[in-house]
Amino acid sequence: MSKEQIALEIEKLRKTLREHNHRYYVLHQPVIGDQEFDQLMKQLQQLEAENPEFFDPTSPTVHVGSDISNEFEQKEHQYPMLSLDNTYNEAELLDFDKRVGKGLGGQQYSYSAELKFDGISISLIYENRQLAYAVTRGDGVKGDIVTNNVKTIRSIPLKIASATAPANFEIRGEIFMPRAVFEALNEERREAADEPFANPRNAAAGSVKLLKSAEVAKRKLDCYLYNLYTPVPISDSHYQSLQMAAGWGFKISPYSKKCDTIKDVLAYINYWDQKRDSLPFDIDGIVIKVDSLAQQSELGFTAKIPRWAISYKFKAEQVTTELLSVSYQVGRTGAITPVANLKPVQLSGSTVRRASLHNADQIQLLDLHEHDIVCIEKGGEIIPKVTGVEKHSRASDAKPVVFISRCPECNAQLVREEGEAKHFCPNADSCPPQIKGKIEHFISRKAMNIETLGEGRIDTLYEKGIIKNVADLYYIKYGQIIGLEKTYNAEDGSKPRIVRFQDKTVNNILQNIEASKQTPFERVLFALGIRHIGQTAARKLAQHFKNIDAIKNSTIEQLTAVDDIGEVMAQSVLAWFSVPNNAIIVERLREAGVQMQIKEDTNKVVSEKLKGKSIVVSGSFSSPQRRKELEQMVIANGGKLVDSVTSKTSFIVAGENMGPSKLQKAKELNIDVIDEKTFLNFLEY
């Protein structure tokens, strides 16, 4: 390849990996397995190593995936929460062992071998032997503070009674959902007409980020701890340190093992590869760590991974079965996803009848024909996918699978825009799955958060003609929906699911719809479902333009002048408002009392004392609400609120536990760091 082609391939891989990181860590909706992701990462690493002139500090090979959410306050990690290097074969594990031996210069060393739990990483910070903070992995440098939610997990001690424990320390582990709890939760969600979770990992990750701790408590999460950080090491042995932490009341995995040699590690891996299905929770591999903390320190880190640890991933289970047909699903944005309908087959403990084919390119790449014998993989316990075809088994007269040209729901001619992997149905106003999908997005937790309305109930209201768009929700009357009922037959042959609108349910629905009228404008804008406009973009547009009419009447130049709003996003906004039906929906929402502008009391500019200044608010204050109040003061006094410390930062308003990296950056750039009292005095509050 030419240098130009290499540069394009590197950027393509970076974009693809960032998208998959976002789907895994933020949306909890992965579409590829770990092994496929790791293969893409290795391709990028190799290209970057061979072409150092294309180095980028923001590349996925340097930065870990992030689960940070705007709905939580963040805290910087005292010790970065890094990724682990991955391997899927013994040869690479033996190479890792050779690197360790070489790095330690002939010293004797041993390993701690541990199960790799399939959940969400958490850092627990104890102050005066009491749980002070629980912080998610985030981007490895900082994470979301989810302390109140984590306090509902019974296996995590809130207070340490043992006098042998240090007063202040940090311990890390994995929050997970046991399989039995996962199955019971999904059964409840089906009965409530809600979309079931794809796997226990997604359920655990989604639960930790719920905004109501009482709801988290109902999820019955569990946690194993696997890394201890103390001001002074209590033992040079990582394994022994954890056993001591068990004596303080922490849940430490009883499955871990001290291994003297790499051969012992391999035996441990082989044992659990055979026995993992007998565990009451999911694992996706084994973590191997050099046991001596002193030797860990000696081996050190790269920019992204520790040199003293590695993750051995179990290979995804594969089976073969017959392709019966290909059907096509229509998403809320009109995206068409092909689905393989299969002869039922057992895979990873469940019966698989369907698998994703992703898009037209994937069908062509597989050279898929009718009634092919296909390979199915369920890597990482996610949605199964077709990974290959046994062409030698194909009938001589088999016809190739041809991607459809018209929408399977409304018969509109499909389109495929330049640069898009998927085909789209352009009939947004009349295509039933798109309409229902938009309503489901509108009521979702991060949008209008209308509880008690799930996918099944939306489908019932749509099929009965009660709602045809999101605005119709605000004009529903009690008498229209009381007594409605619809039966949904399960594809797997289990008992049918019945959706009923009884008195209590109807009253709850109407109360939640009424309450949603107070949802802030930035979330209303996100709820409208404008393509390419996510939560962050919606917030920035709302803060810049202040109201829906200003956005509607804006130009492409005005839109792209907003931070982080590019031309594609701007074009999408203009296209959405140019549709007459969307304008009608906005007016009906406004008439119903939905917020269509930023409330003056939170965004009114009261002075220009901070005009032209870029200000960071960092650290912990008396409450998360207090931090938001300080941020509003910046905006109200004409300042610009920014997240990161750069040479353009005017000063930092710092609370307690301000991140050390920000503090160091401020010192390097000679940027003033002031406390809350100094800030308020300056503003004369």
C-alpha cells in the first residue's frame, strides 16, 4: 500500500474501534465479540508500529474505552485503570512469560491466576475505613462517581471493622450479575413489555448507571475484588494481600490460584475453559499477574497496559447450522439490518434461532447463499452472528442471497448514503417500525424518562391507533387506554406474553407523561431523535441557541459555530426541521407544555465578569448539585465552561480530591487554582 492508503486504513480502523468502544462501554450494546475487536486492534497496532509518522495520542491503541456519562459527576483515579493486553493462544502467553523473565533479569517469579469476570470494573475508595467513593473505570484516567448505587450491593462493606486494615486505601474489582438473577430480571422485563437485556454484563453495566439507587438495589448485583492499593504495601505478594483483604470483610474470589510457573498457569486455564459453564456467573477468560508487587513495579507500564499482567481470552464457541431464510429489521432511524433465520441450534447454553448479518457488505463478503450451512458465533455472550459459510456443503443450484431494494415494512425504495455501511428507508413519517422506534427513544431514560411505558406498551398503543407520533403521548386520555390488551407470542415457543392496561398501570403512565413536561430542554432536544445528535450535541445546541425556534431558524454556519457540531450534524438538524410533520410535532409538544427553551433562571447571563474566560470546575464539592450550581455561575457570568486543562484555560475552581493530572497540568501551564470561596468572592456572591 502507498503511504496515502496506509493513512486512510489507519483512520478507518481508529474510527471503527472508537465506535465499538462506544457501543461496548457507553451503550452496552456490542455488535462484535472480543476476539474480533482484538483482531482489529492488533491490525491497527501493527500499522502504527510500522508507520510511526502517523502516531496520534488519541488513537484507541493509546487510550482505553470510556464508560463516562454526563449524568454523573466524575473523579480522577489516583492510579490509572488501564486495559490489559489480550491473547487467545498459548504461544502468545509463553511469549508474555519470556518478556517477564527478560524484564526481571533472571529473578525468580510466580503468578496469580484469576477468573476474568464479565461485568463492570469498579474502584472503591475507603477513607477512615468507610466507603467514601465508588468510581467506574471511565476512560482510565477518570470515571463516574456511582457511590450511592454501589452502596446497595450487599457484598461490598460500607465500613471496615478490622483494626488491621489501613485507615485509607483503594480496592478494585468487578461488579457482575449472577446468571439466575439475570434470567429472573429478563423474565420480569418481558412481563412488563420491556426489552430484555442481551447478557448479564450489559445488565450489570446498565444497572450501575441507573439514576435511582432504589432501582439498583432490586437488581441484586454482586462483586468480587481483585486489586488492592494501600499507602504502604501490607505484603509484597498480590495474592496474599487479597487474602488479607478477605479478612477485612471483602469478597475475594475463592477460585484464584498462586502459580509457580507458566505451565501451572496453562493447567489453570485449561481447567476453567472446561468448567466455566458450571459457575453461577459469566467469565470470558483468565487474568494472569506477576505476584510480587516489587516485580510489578520493576516491569512497569506502557501507555495503555501493565507489562506484568495479561488476559487470556477463551475462544468464542462456534456451531454450524442451516440458514432457513434472511429477514430484515427496520430501526428507528430507518437503518435496515439483515437477520439470518436458522435451524435451531444449541450455543453457549441457549438455543439460537437468529443471528445478525449486520449489512449488505457482510452478506456479500460471506458470499451467502440460500440454505447454506453457516458458522454461528456468540463471542462474549452477545447477540449471535454469522461468521462463515461451509461452501463445500452448498447445493449446486443454490441461489445467492440478494439484499433487498425496498423496505420490508412500507415498500419504500431503500437508499444508501456515501460513506454509510447500512441501507436506510427514507419513509420516516409512515414506516411503522421507525415511528415506534422514535417513540421508544423519546420515552427512554436518558431522554424524557417516561417510566412504565416500554416497547410492548408502545407497540400496543400504536397498533390500537392511540398514538402515531411522540406528541400524541401528551393527549392520551384515561378512557382511551383503560382495558387495552394485546398478546405477544414468543418465538422460542414459551408461554405468550400479555400486555394489559389496568387501572394502576394507566394512572402511572399518565402521571409519568405529565411529569415529563418538566424535562429540561436539552433532553427534549435529544429525545426528538435527530440523526447524529446525541446527548452531548443536544446539550451544546440547547445551551448555545437557548430555544427550539432559534435552532429551527439557524443556518449551517450558525450551527457549525457551536463547539463540536460538525457539518454532518448541522445538515442533519436542518434536514429534520425542514420536514413539515416534524414542525407540527414540535408545536403540539409545545402546546402540551413540554419545555422548548432553556429555563432563564439557570442560564440567564447576570454579568460579564467572566467574559472571554475559559474555566474548569473540578473535584468534589458539598454535593453534586453544588458543583452544577458553580458551573451555572460560570455561564451566568459570561464565562465558558470547559472540561480539560489547556493553555487556554483561565483558571480552575477546585473542590476536594481534584485529580492529580489536572493539578500537575495547571502547575506546568502556570494556571491559577482557586477554591469555591475565592470564586464566590470574585463574583461578589
